[in-house]
Amino acid sequence: MQVKSPNGESTIDTLLADTVALPCADLERRPFERGDVLIREGDEWPGLELLAAGRAVLVRGCHAHEQVLGVLHRGDALDVAPLVLAAERCWFTVRAVEPGYLYRLSAEQACCLAAQSPAFQRFIGRALAAQLGRLAQLVHDLAFKDVAERVSSWLYDEVAVLQPVPNGEVVVPRDLSLRELASLLGTAREVVSRTLSRLARSGVIRLEPGRIVVTDRTQLEALAHRT
């Protein structure tokens, strides 16, 4: 396992080796498929889990009335709140939106490292800050942006973690259902669909089966009010 934080520091695998000489082989590797529930709100916290490949959505509430709080990417922790607050239950549900795998450090090992290792404490602090930042951005967008700006902001953030293809376009996988995307953006599926169609007609994106191709990043940045 070799997951890196944004500033290039090694995360859980190297921290384990550096602090308690625990081999990475002692980490539990869990493959998953699209639609699998990786952790469930209210269940016993299984330990610290990191996405090594694939993507997932962070959710609160039951399936019929759920709120999507964000999208987790490679290197993200699934739920660190129970470790920080010494809680026994998961705060969130995490559901895979594409196949991948994760690594788990048991709750006992994670608590031991949190008590002993300053490097691990810094890692947990960054992970918690990322979750808080995700929630703060969601509240801000719902309060101050209209739907078109929210859709553009979501696309802009997706583009930021993807590599452009040779012609400069960026392909965003449509691994979120319209229902999930509408929940994330605080609107209805029909409104999201109409907004994407308008962006396509204006030349900002191109809609293709299973993906959204961003053709004009400058205009998308302006629509997202990031300029």
C-alpha cells in the first residue's frame, strides 16, 4: 500500500512502519464493487479505513431519505470521528460508486497509534480537517449558490483531481446517479439534468454515455465563481 497525502507525505503504511514497525501485511485489504456499503451509520466502528482505489459517497440518513455529504477519493479516510471522539459507532454511511479496494487498521491498533505517535496524530488531524472542510463547503454552497453554480462547482472540483486528455479536455466519470448528485447538490434530479443540458448547449461540457467531458475549463471556473 502506498497512499500519499496532498503534500507528498506518506500516510498510513509508512506511519505504521515508522512508529511501531507494524508490517503493511498486517493491514486488512478489502476489495469492493460499485454499490457496496463500506461502513454504515450507527454500526460499530471497524477501525480506520483508507481508500486505496475507487471512489465512494459519504452519506447521512436512511436510504429513502439520505443526504450525500461528499465524494471520497483515493487516499481519503472513510470516518475518523469515532477515533477522535472515542466513540464506538460510525457517524456516516459510505457507499462505493465504482469498484476499488481499501485498507483497514483495526480500531485497537488505531487507538494505540493515536495515543503514541505524533505523526499519526497529525495524519488524523488532516483527515478530520478534510471532513470538516467538505461539510463546511457543502453548507456554504447550499446557502449562497444557486443550482447552476452548485453543479458548476461540483464539476470544477471533480476536474481538479483528474488529468486532462491530450486535447486538453477532462473526462469526469458519471459514477454518481442523478439521485445521488441531486442529494449532494441539494436539489431534484430533474433540475440537475436540465442544468447539465444547459451547460452542454453553452459549450462548457459534452454529455456522453457514462461520462461528462469538460471542454471549456475557463468558462466552468467562471460559472463556479472560482475566478
